[in-house]
Amino acid sequence: MVAQNIPQEYLAIFILIIFGILFGVITLYVGRFFRISRPYHEKLIAYESGNEPTEAPRMRFSIKFYLIAILFVVFDVESIYLYPWAVVYDRLGLFALVEMMIFIFLLLVGYVYAWKKEVLQWEK
């Protein structure tokens, strides 16, 4: 019996969500039931590209790693927007050109700011 306050269009989505959750839970349970688990010392060691670990796995990283990663993601994702714009540039007109110039200017401001803060230098 379907509740009266749920529109019929959402019933298929609800069933799909329930099916997805049940499928995930049942698959994990069946896999846990059938797999072989034999942990031993070498299997539990952190693997580092075939090399023996030199330090504890919970060592501290410099904030520079995270700053470089965030800057890479920001500039990479923002530069992805240039391709679709370039594909349809001839249909967009002067307004889109001005918008893209503002966008590129803001990217350059962010780049200059990161450069002035010496975020892009690996070692001082």
C-alpha cells in the first residue's frame, strides 16, 4: 500500500534507493561470510611502493603538502571551465568574452597572491 502523501513519481526513486542500500548491505555480508581472513605480520605492514617503511605511519606532514594540493585542485578545476567556453565562444558573443576575461583575471589574482605568500616554493 502506497502512502497517500507521497507522489507516485517518487515511488520509483524510493524503491531504487531501498534496492541500492539492500544490495550494498547484502553484498558486504555475503563477502564477509565467504572470504578467507588470515592476517599475519607482513600483511599488516603499511606498503610503501615495495619499500620497507622508514617511519611511523602516523607521522606529521608539512602544511605545504596540503597547500600545494589545494592550489592544484583549485587551478585545475577552474581551468577546466575554459574548454567548454572555448567550444561555444563564437555563439556567446562579447558578453561571454568579458566574463571570461574577469574569470581569468581572478585566477591570476589568486596565482599572484599564492606566489607572494610563497606557497608555491617547496623549501625556503
